[in-house]
Amino acid sequence: MADRQQQRRPVVVLYERIVEAVHQGVYPPGSQLPTEPRLAADLGVSRPALREALILLQEDGVITVRRGVGRTVNHHPPQRGFETLKPMEDLLGAGAAVRTVRLAQTLEEPTDFSAQHLLLPARGEVRFWESMIEVNSLPSCLAHEWAATDETLTGLGLRPAQALDTAPGAPSTMLRLLLEAGRGMALKGSSTMVATMLGSRRGAQFDRPADTPAVLVTQVIQAGRTPVLAAKYMLPTGAPALPVWQSR
């Protein structure tokens, strides 16, 4: 139910509001941020909350702080990438023409992968989507996505019928719809990346040779300790880079 949703930390929400304002040109690169009292008033937040968000922005390289100068927005703020929960089509298609083509949208028995990561019973049915993400008209990523059971999603305050029972041709991955339906929920993910080859079936889907090198990314999304989505993404050579921003 809605009251069971885990709320995201306010400082994270505030951080993302400021980053979005930078990207929209409200605080353009090279400009000085308003003074702390003025910025807190503009954003409608307390100064302690703002101060915590500003520390994170400085650590992540979005702003630079100099004594006597103030806080300057860096000219090339790092683009947040796979370290944040975003639909794969957004990560691959920044500044490009992106189209998501639904190849399959079915109810199927759990596979070993989906049963293990979504804690599904051996019997029953689970939503499965297969989608091809095209970037600048080129097939760039094959997405396989499985959702948790309707009972699990409903118990978390999500309405799976409304969130996922879309028309087969809807231009979206399952992850995008779940993120939109669970807006405000504290979702987290874990992933692995391994080198592999496309193989004959996936090679045919990409119109590439079976021995084409590729990267296989697996992802599990959780609400608290409850898994809600498991996915596999296959990216062959030539696919756009998957950005990951790191710091120590």
C-alpha cells in the first residue's frame, strides 16, 4: 500500500533538483550559485538540508567551492550514468534518437534467472518483456525484463495492471514504467557485467554474426529488501558507451 512505500532521502531529492536545474540552464556552467540563504529560499528548503546537498554536489564534481569566491557550477558537470537507476534507453540515448521496439510481452513460467532473483515460486506465471533499444536507428541493446508477482507489487503500493499492462507497441522498457509508477519509492539496484558473445539467436536479432563480442549486464531492482524487477541487457560491440561516474 502507498503508506508502505519507502521514501527517498530528502537530501537525494534536493541534490537531483539542483543537478536538473544545472542541466536546464537555471544555473549554467561557469555561473555562481546564489548565496546559501537565497538558494535555500528559492528552493523552499532549510539551510542545513541545502548545506548537506551542496557537500554532495561538491564531492561529485558538479560544483567547485573556493573561499572568497563562492560556489561555481563546473563547465562540464558529470552526467549521471549507470550508477543511478535510469531506464537503459535514457542511458544509451543521451543526445541521440532513441526508439524502443517491443519484441515480446507475455506471461511465462519463471526461468532459473527470474526465479532466483525475484524469489518466485517454481509454478505460476510472471510478466516477461523482450525489447530492442535502437539508437540512431541501429539496434544497440536487447533487453529481457521480468517483473515480480502482482501480489508483491500490489503490496508495495504499485498497481501492476496499470503500470505494466500497456499496449505491446508502447515505446518503453519495463524499468521505465516501474520507475514512473514507483515515483517517490526508495528503489535500489545491483548489477553485474560480463564479456560474452551474441550467439546465433541474438545475433539474428541484431543482424550481426553469432561470434560478435558483447557485454551482458544483469540488473535486479529492489524496494527495500523486496526484489521487484530482474533484467538482462545485451550490448554488442558498437553500442553506445554505458556511462558510469565514480569517485573516491
